[in-house]
Amino acid sequence: MRAVAQAQPNIALVKYWGKQNLADNLPAVGSLSITLDSLWTRMEVEFSSELRNDRLLIGGHHDDEMLARVSGCLDQVVGTDRDRAIIQSETNFPIAAGLASSASAFAALVMAADAACGKSHELLSLARMAGRASGSAARSFYGGFVELRVDGRRIDTVQLLKDDEWPLHVVVAITAETAKPLGSTEAMIRSAESSPFYSSWVERQDEDLGAAREAVGERDFAKLASVAEHNCLKMHSVMWTSRPSIVYWNRATLSCMQTVRELQNSGVPVFFTIDAGPQVKAVCLPAAADQVAAALQETSGVSRVLQSNLGHGARLVASA
Ligand code: DP6
């Protein structure tokens, strides 16, 4: 009745932004991501008939804010007539600051809950259940390069390449450690309701997905860099033109983008991507990792850099 699972965050190179359906949390667009290796979330789930309510501890502290979302996710995996559970989460990177902590958290949660209650759902079902809690979580069940497709009223997940089939490196420049001002769910709803660019964002997504899929298939770094930066800037343009506007960047975010441009101008194979937060993720070929990390560390406003290779999908660490 107890299990522990670990999942790593993933970073979208073609982004999910917008929902087709709020009740099922069905994305309005497909997305394509890379799964990281050295950042992780571990979730322990223990069901007990003696508990009256679910209890959630994040980093050893009770957290009632996230509890309803976590309990709803357990209901999906196990059923609403389940035993209550103690859920404990540990993570080795800053949470709620645009580093995809909900992706690794809900992937690990669903996998641990499934094992703890002995259900053994297949991977795609687990991904769909996690996706209902947080869209990006569906991608963290797979390693390497992952595409999420929206197929009618469901999602499908496809692993395009394993982590060692095109071993890219990621440097995350941390520019603020505080929680983001607006959660991505709320921000997506606002974007869909008010940005004049939202409909063209949705309409053009398949073009970007096609280009990125091709770039991954051909291991064409320049092509991937071009579509990923374009797609990221389009998503942020949608956010910026929402009312009220949604701006997750700070001064250092722009300075980091400038650093990446300078590196590119001197021939370094690197590109940036930015999610619903102020951190800048620089994706590069492994030979450029040290140079990219040093340049971002020296950029004004960067408190520290995190580095990661590509990694595996969610996995069970223990179960009893
Ligand atoms: C900008 O998966 O956090 O990181 O489904 O509302 O929980 P919810 O959203 P979430 O959104 C991720 C948005 C993004 C882009 C991406 O990861 O594709």
C-alpha cells in the first residue's frame, strides 16, 4: 500500500499553451519536449484505512494549497472510494518558478499511486491521468524527446528519440527563486480569452511541431534551435498581449537571452527557451556545455545555473 516514484521535469521546445477543454484539462495544442536527468521529484504515496483525510507534505512541510489537486489526481488513479493517503514529495530544484515542477510532481504522483494501490495501468493511461492534473506531466513518463498529440478528446504520447540517441545538454539560468505571480492554468485561460494572437498561435502550432519533429529525426541542431526559439517567443507574445498582460520575464531573463545571442554569434551551438517563469533554459550540444554555463553564470542577475543531460521517464523507486 506504499510506493515511491521518481520523475524528472521536461522542457517543451514546442510549447503547450491553452486548453481545449477545462474539465479534462485537454490541451489546445500538441507539444514536444525533452526530459531532463539531474533534476528530480520523488513522491511517496501510502494508503491507509486508518486515515480520515489525505495529507500532503512537500519538502517535509504540510501543504494544504495543493492538496485538493493532489487528492483529485489520486481519485482518478484509484477511484473516489479509495483509502486516504499520506503523500510526501521531495524535489531538488526550486518549485513553482517556471521549472516544470508540476510535470515531475504529477508524473511521480500518478506512478507511485498506481503502484501503491496495485492497479498497474499501462504507461499511456498513466500519462493521460497525469495530464488531466497538469498537461505537461504527461510528457515526463518518457525519456529523451517526447511529442504529445491531441487526438480528439484524448492525448497521445510518442517517444521520438531516447535520451542517448541525441544527447543534448541543458543549462538553466536561475534569475529568481520566488514562486511565479500567476499559475499557468489561470494564465492560459486569460490568454485564450483576451490575446488577439491566441487563435493564430493555435492554428500555426502544427507547422512548428512538424518542423521540430523533422529536426529531431535528422538531429539537425540549427533547425531545432530556430523552431524552438520562434515557438517560445510566440507563446510569450500571446502572454504579453493578454489583458491584463502576463509578463513572466525579469531584467535578467533578457540579459540571458542576450548572452545566448552572443554565444550564437560566435558559433556556439545553443538556443534558449523560457516557460511560465523568469528562468532561461539554454539547450546546447554537450561540447558547448561548459562555455554556455560559464557565460550564463556571469550574466548580470543570474543567481546560479543548474545543468542537466537528457534523462529517462518516470520510474518506480520502491513499493511495498
Ligand atoms: C509554459 O502543464 O503547468 O511550461 O496543465 O495548467 O498544469 P497545467 O499547465 P502546465 O503548463 C506548462 C506550460 C509551459 C509549456 C510546456 O511545458 O509545454
